[in-house]
Amino acid sequence: MTDPATNASFAEIAGALEGAQSILVASHLRPDGDALGSTTAFALWLRSQGRDVTAWNENGMPEKFGFLPENGLVGLPEAGRKFDALVALDTSVKNRLGTVLKAIEAPAIFINIDHHVSNERYGTLNYVDPASPATGQIVFEFLRDRGAEITPEIAGNLFAAISTDTGSFQYTNTTARTFEVAAELVKAGVNVGELSCAIYDTQPRRRFELLKLAVNSARFLCGGQVACFSLKRADVERLGLTPEDSEGVIDHLRAVDSVVAAVFFEEMEDGKTRVSARSKDLRVDICKVCQLFGGGGHPLAAGARMAGPIEVAEEKFLKAVCDEVGKCD
């Protein structure tokens, strides 16, 4: 058994999967492009190896990501299924798999592949690389190590995974290797213009209405260094929003020149508050703030779920953020 504090090798992971016929590939609830692109790409590779592979997400394949090649592979969890192995991708905490875990018996092989610094290394085999800008880049390295063919469908999913988790190659986690991987994916068949248009320039009118709401009601604190926006259930229902519509709204707050940290609060149906936080200064570790409230993520991008009501969650979290920002003065 590999020491849970260290990474398994790609060979060990592949070897463990060789003995499994039925394999489930899954990722975190409220999935982003990295979660879904990595899941679909890994499932496609397993299918090419003749494995009985199933791909699930608690939210299925959201409308927003319907452009991903072979997007029909990712479905909703089905209760009572049994699998020899479960591969969790881009999921830092086990319970973030949500209803996927509730639907199945615990498999003998549990593989955890991720890039979040807060990953709890919950697998029987873990590969966690916080230096990687996206789980999609780790999957690419895994497939290259295995000598796998990078088909156009796999390439499209991995490019989307990497592009979205690097902010279209803008974030500080983007490295020279990231561009090399992207170039390899383009060579494998990615149409950059077409895929980028689908990711960044195609959105429903309701998301535009949400952006209007965010711009008009955003608040600025700590001398303009912290920006925040809160989304109430009443507005979700009024605008007919889906969970994926709010992804990326926070980036508009972070883009203000004086802002060091941005926070998005969303009132959930269960009464809890979903918190999404971003920083653009490495001295302000937003992951550390989120961990105070049971969350996690990356130093510059993290999240948490807090007990409601939303006004109380806002007050507690914003105080912690302002305290962190104040340390840089």
C-alpha cells in the first residue's frame, strides 16, 4: 500500500486499474470545466482500453458544458450500482463527490487524482500535485506516460479543462509546461477558436441578467481592496438561474484595479451559504481563509459552505478576509 502522504506513481495507478473491469469516474458537485473535461477524457481513455466505464457527476453534464466532445458520457448517479474501482478527479474532499458516494458501495480501489493544495488524500491511491494548474494537465501527463493515443475528443476535453482552470492561460499557476501541453492538444485536433468561443462567448440571457445584478449590487470594503456580491434564493428563482450560471461572476469583481480579494456569496436551498473567493495577491491566501470555515482550494481560488443565514455568513467571512488583507498593509 502506498503511503497516503505520498503520491502513487502513474504506473501504480494504471496497474491498479488493470485488475478492475467496472470503473466509475467521477468529480465534484457543481462541476467546472476542469472537473468535467478531466472526467470525460479519463473515461474515454478507459473505454479505449476495453473497460466497462461509467462517468458520473451529482449534477450530470450541465447545459453550459454541452459543447464538450462526447459530453453524453457523464450522467447522473444511479443507486445500487457496484464498481471495482472509483477514480475521483479534481475533488479535494471526499464528500464533495456528493450523491455519487451515496449511490454505490465502497469500491476496493479508490483513486484520487487532483491538484488542490487542500486535498485530503482520501484515496487508497493518491496523486495530488498542487503545482499543476489543472487536473486536466495531470490527466494529460498520465496518458502520455501510459503511451495512450490523444484522440481529438480527449484533446478537446483536456484543453477545455486546462483553459478554464487557468483563466484562459492568465492565472499565475500557468507554466511553460502548460503551454507545451496546450500545443500538444492543438496538434491532436483541438480547434482553439471554436472551443474558446463555446467556453467564453456563448451564454444564456439569464446569465447576462445575473451579471447586471452583480454589477449593480456589488459592495466594496477595506478601502476598496475587498469586493463582494450576494445572490439570494429569490433572485435565483426570479431570473430562472441554474447552478452553473453563477460560475465566473466573481471574476468581474476581482478585475477592479483596487481589489485584492473578491467574494461571492450564494444562498442555497438548504439554508447554507456557498462561498466562492478569489485573490490576486499571493500574500492573501484565500484558501487559508476558506479553511477557517471548513472549505479549501488554492491560495488564489477557494471556496466553502457555511451555515446560514447568508447575512451572518457574510459578516464572518468578510471579517476574516479583511483581516488577511490587512496583514499586507
